[in-house]
Amino acid sequence: MSFYSANNLHFSYNDKAILKGIDLHIAQGSIVSLLGPNGTGKSTLMKLFLGLLKPRSGEVILKNKRLESYSVKERALHVSYVPQSTHVAFAFCALDIVLMGRIAFESWFQKARLLDIQKAREAMERLGILHLEKRTFQTLSGGEKQLVLIARSLAQGAKILVMDEPVSGLDYGNQLRLLETILSLSKEGYTFLKSTHFPEHALMLGGYTYALKEGYVLAHGLTCKTITQELINELYNTDIVLKETVCGYPVCIPKFVKTKQ
Amino acid sequence: MKNSILFGLILFLLGGSMLVSLALGRYEIHLDTLWQLLVWKLLGIGSAPHDVAMLSNIVFDIRLPRILAVVLVGAALSVSGGTFQAMFVNPLVSPGILGVLAGASFGAALGIMVCEEWIGVQFFAFLFGFVAVILALGVAKIYGSGGSKMILLVLGGVVSSALFSALLSVVKFVADPYNKLPAIVYWLMGSFSAVDMKMVTQVALPLALSTLILSLMGKYLNVLSLGDDEAKALGVRVAWVRNSAILLATLLSTLTVVVAGMIGWVGLIIPHIARFLVGANNRVLLPMCTLLGATFLVIVDTLCRTSLSIEIPIGIATSLIGIPIFVLALRNAKKGFA
């Protein structure tokens, strides 16, 4: 019974081993956060999960079938990708971008059907960004762009979203709003695999955490159990204290910050 | 809505310029007479105009095949230019980017040198157009594992174009300067004067079909412009789309050389004008390129036939008209594709 998982995944770029035997299991409707320092293979792992790279050995299983046995189109109906940022060369409006999520449903040479346009607009409405539909994508703010890309994933109809550092480059308010969006979508049954640079963000979302270092899984499990002071310090080579606030919520406090006590 | 009106307008302009082009020429036919002839011949309504045999000969045997060829070639060059600009995400790309025009020109020149028959020339043009693109793809393939494939393709095209331009010079150098060289030079300037109905019927189907398919591929090119990973994740078979676009554009470009020799600038400037009219969304842009290219070339070819007592090679005319338009278009290119 495997919803979405990696078994003993190995990968290397030009003989340089990046991933050295990764096991990762994602349950339906859960949020899985990938933590780890830069260059530790988080993005590579997500590309393997998306089928954009082929593992050197090991396999990715999607709904009890090997990921490779899906066609590109079938795969897109199950799994969608929300990139960190997207380089859009042409002056597409936001609705055009969301509509691209429907391309797997259109057949060759067919015009966009009314149904596809409707689905795209529904997805935008759900995220509260329908008012942006006519705006040129490049002129949107970072937070709005991310929401448009998530709307594209929703329009794509895939219930699994793979997100590469979804909050990077966003201001504090937009970061929180985006995390809230992820949380509410997961309650509706969407599954998330996302990488993040902020242990706090993983803690806010709960779910499961996999900590990657030097191509291995250093620790994994329920986020609240996995993320400890020791893990963070080992992972990032830092000196922090993980403290609980009055209401019991954990926060990371670097040693160099002066606290009262 | 705005786009539908624009498409209607350009379609009307295309029809109008084709009609005018049928009427104009060394023997001018009054538009009323032309209309009477067309209605009588095609619909069987009304009566035959005076001198019907000669008029039919001029209109249906001499001018119509040529105009049809011009329409097809104009559409083909523009849509392949638009496709390559979308695929390489670069507004300065033209249909010859992968060396197809250089290869086909070399082939044609070689054909003129070694063959007596016209069909041989066409065959060589066609063959070497494809050889040049295969060479460009091959060069790109050697170094092309991972990384930026598009840059390698462009460089492969540069290599292939340079090689076949050099080979063309070799052919010119060794060709008989009294018989063969003028024919080669004239061919390279581009002309529709050799077109007849037989040639049109041979090339019409592949030209029209490939043009149609390419102009409907815009939505895939849109997705491709986001990058390979995103396009794949959206469910698009990237390599398949890219290869079919290259194959179709190559087929179109070589066929235009087979029909009319080298006609530059059309594939570069028409996409710019189309983008100015309808924006950069390839779903709309590529059909617009097709219509606009056909209209533009019909007008230019008519000018070439009628403005002087001798016919101006169309390649010269498209360059002379194209360069100032391109300078204007560069003003927009600075802003990228906005």
C-alpha cells in the first residue's frame, strides 16, 4: 500500500553522488517537508518524484505503480509541480498561465474549451485571485505569482503538489498566507511534498518532515517529534535553542540573540 | 473579440490583394471583367466575358498558380519564423536558424550545376535543406546531454549555416560563369516566375498541411516557453513537440526554396508585426503570422511583377521593404516579448 514513495533512491550527476539511498513515504492528504542545507539534493529528490530525472537505482512508486510506467500525460493528472519561480518570456496574462494547467486535458490542435477556461477560473477563485486574471504575469508580485502557479496546479486536477521552496522570496505576510493556503488545501485532501529553508515553517504546517544531509536521510517522522534542537544544529551547523512559547509552540532562538533569563 | 475582427480584416485584405494581383500585370484586366470571368468560370453564373480564351489563359494558367504559390510560401515562411521565435524564446530568430535555408540554397546551386532538369534542382534543394538541419541537430546532440539544449541548437545552426554558405561559394566559384553562374545568382535572389500549375499541385498539400499544423501548435509552444521541466510536469511531451515543430518548419522552409529560391526577411519581420497586432500568445500569434505572411508576400510579389518593366527578384524586394520595418520592430524588441 504505497501512495507516493521512494525506495532506496540513488542519483548522481556526472559521477558525483547526490542521493545515496533515500526512502521516503508520503501518505495521502499529508504534508511532507524536506529540510536540509543548500546543495543536499532536495531539488533533485523532488525532480525524481516528478519523474523529470531518472534515478540511477531505486524507484518511485505512485499509487502502487512505478512512476516510469505512467505516461507524461497520466503523470500530470496525478502530480503537479509548483516551481520556485517561473521565467515567463512572453507577456501572458495570469489566466493564460493557469489555463496551461489544462493542457493535459486538451487534445492536439484543439482550442481551449469553455470547460477548461471555467476550471481555470474556478481554481483562481478558490485562491482568491480571480481579480488578477487579466493582469500580465510578469507584473504580478511574488506572492501573487506563487498563487497563480498553485492555481495552475489546482486546474491541472492533480491531487499531489510538489513545491520547490514555495515561500522563498515572499514577504513575511505573503509567506504566512501561502502556508495557510497549503494547510487548508491539505485539509481538502491535497497531498504536499515541499522543500523549505525554514524549520519554523515545517513546524507551522505539522505533517511529516524528512531531514536530508549529504545525500542521506538524517531523520524523519512526525514534524513535531523530528525537529529538535539537536537536529537543527547538526543539519545546518548552527547554534540555536529550540524553546516552547507560553502556549507550547516551539520557536528557534539563535544563541547570539540576547534573551531575558 | 478584438482579435476576431482583426482576423476578419486581414483575411479580407488577403482576398482583396489576391484579386487585385490577378487583375494586374503586363496585360491589365479590369476588375469588373475579372469578376465576371471568375463568377462565370467558377460558379457558372452570368455570361462569359469578351475574349474569354485569352483571359482564362492569363488568369488561370499564368497568374493564379503564381499567386497560390506566393500565398503558400508567404504563410509558410512566416509561420516557421514565428514557431522558431517562440521555440527559441528569442525575437531575432528567423526560419534559417538551423541552417535550412543555407543548406537548401547550396543544394539548389549544386543542382543547377550538375543537372539539366528542373526537378533535379528541386530535389537537391530539398535534400540539402534537411541535411543542413540534421547536421545542426547532430552538432547540438554531441554536447547536448542536459544543460541548455536551445543554446546548443542555435550554435549547431550557426555551424551548419556557415558550412553550407562556404560550400555555396565553392559551387559559385567552380560553376560555368556564362551559363550556370547567372542562373545560380538569379535563383538565390528568389523569384516566382518559374511557377506553374504542375509545381503548385505538387507542393500545395505538404505546404498547406504543415502550415496548418504549425499554426495550431501555439499552445504547446506557450507551455514549452516556461522551460522543459515545467512543460513536462504539465503533461507535455517536450521532445516530441519540439522535434515535430523543427521537422515541420524545416519541411516548410525547404519547400519555399524549392518553389521560389531564397526569400529573406519575411520569416523574421512578419512575426514581429503579428505580435504587435495580437500580442505574444502563440495560440493567436501563429495563425496571425500565417495570414499576415500570405498577404504581405502577395502584395510584394505584385509590386515586383508590375512596378518596373522588368521583374524585380522578390528576395531583393522583401529585403528592401523588410529592413525599415525591422528597424521599427526593434523598438519593440528592446522590451522583449511584451
